[in-house]
Amino acid sequence: MYSVSRGEGAPLLLLHGFAMDHTMLLGLDPVFADGWRRVYVDLPGMGLSPAGPEIDSTDAVADAVADFIRDEFGDERFAILGDSFGGMLARRLARDFGDRVMGIALLCPVFVADHSRRELPELAPGDGPFAEATSGVAPDPAAIARIEARYELRTPPESIAFPGLTTVITGRQDTVVGYRDALRMLDSYPRATITVLDGAGHDAHLDRPASVAALLSDWASALVEARVRNSV
């Protein structure tokens, strides 16, 4: 799996959205420049990462990322930031790795895989236009089709509560995944802070960059403080 690593410190894995690549999250890099080893990946079938026929579902993508984590981070504890589809992966990985995950940041995350079941806002007159992320490298259309055909995770990650520090950032005007479905999941994240940003669509980090940076910085600082306390 293709990856780009920057800086030194505690590992932070950054997972991009569907049919995108790691470049869509590089603008967040300054937020984590102090004390974090940022590892950006291209998910299988996207960007520069190939995907064989075994990549046939969201669960298969998550399995591939889990293997990458074991190879890249060894026994280290780590944090995850997931955007959109990457947020759905982050939720599953947090369940899989348990207390090895210090915390997760979910940026406009997918909570409901079935588009028809998502509760989406209606835009009011004057809303937008909103930013739209673009990818530098075209995805593999065959792999994308296979994943889309089995987009929903086999087991809801929220079947087990995640106790780590969590921040969820949503856009009030996000007509792709909405924000209300995220609010319904808070009981499964007892250490979660959720923010609904007005003036933000599905790419909240592009629409409201300063606000998103401040929220992520607060989350990252809290993780560092907790890590220091636990090491004393």
C-alpha cells in the first residue's frame, strides 16, 4: 500500500475519502507537525495503491489497512484520522485494535453506508457554494465498483463502545452524509466531542479550514497530554 510519512513522534494514520487519494488530507499536516509521525496512505484501488480481486468490499479495504498498521506501527499505540469513507474505516479499525488506538478523529464520516437511509439536510437559499475535494490520481474503476457493491461493513463497529478520545466534525450543509446520523452514535463513543459546523459541506476541512484545524489541534493536544500522563 502506497504511503507517505512525515515527521517524528506518535504514529497518526490518515485515511482519505472514497475514490480519492492521500493528497486531499495533506492540507491538515501543519496541525500535527509537533509530536506526530503522520502516515498518509492511498487506500487499495485509489491513488497509487493497486487492488487485486481480493479487494471486493469495505471490509476488505479495512483488512488491508489493518495489515499495513501491523507492518508499519508494530506494537506502538497510534491514532487515526478518517475522512468520509476513511471515517467508516477508522470506526472499524478502532473496534479491531481496541486500546492500541489512542483516539480517532472523524471528519464528515460515513456512519450510514446505504445512501437511501441517510438523513440529509436540505440546503437553504444562499447556502454554498461548498468546496469539493479533488484527487491527483485516478482510482481503479473495477476496484471502486467491487467496493461499492459491498460498501456496508459486515458488523457495525458500534457493537463495541470505543473508549478512546474521539472528535467528530460534521458539516451542517453536508448533503452527502449529513450530520444527524453521527449524533445518534454518540453513546458508543463516551469520550467523544461532536461539532456541527455551519457553512460547511462534505469537505468541511476545505470550507472551514481554520475551525477544523482548531478542533483537530485540540484533539491532538488532548491525546499528547493523556499519553504523557500514562507514561509517568
